[in-house]
Amino acid sequence: MKNKIVFVVSGSEDGLLGVYGNKKQAYKCALKYVQDGNWRGNDLGIISYSKVCKELKGVYNYSVELIESYSDYNATISAVLFNEKI
């Protein structure tokens, strides 16, 4: 049986934001979080969806932060095995 990988999205200020079965939904959640938290209108340096996919391809126990530079709000997407403690 193939191990199922899920994607856990955490916000820098709010903790767990959601658990998703695919990268696209996890990315949408993380992107919305950082955009909603950017009330100053800063240039965020958001990592693209394609780069997130490349970083998380075929791995688990690995995390990617959505923003490369300092910002008040950031989101992290972590790939973990389903039913594994994080």
C-alpha cells in the first residue's frame, strides 16, 4: 500500500490553518493567509506555486515557507505522511 502524503498549512500568527490532500489547495490557503495579513502593502517575495511543487515533490517531513524574506505574516506548507504525528 502506498503511503498517503498530506500537506499541513501553518500560519506564523495563527498556527494550524488546514490539512489538504493536494498541494494546490494547500498553496491557495497559504497564499490567502499571507495576502490577508499584508495590511501594510509590502512587496512580499512570495514563492511561486511551481517552486513549492518542486520543493515538495516526492518527499515528506519537509517544509516550505511561502515568503522568502521577512514579513509580519508567513505561512508554511509541510508534507507529512497521513496518520504520522507532527
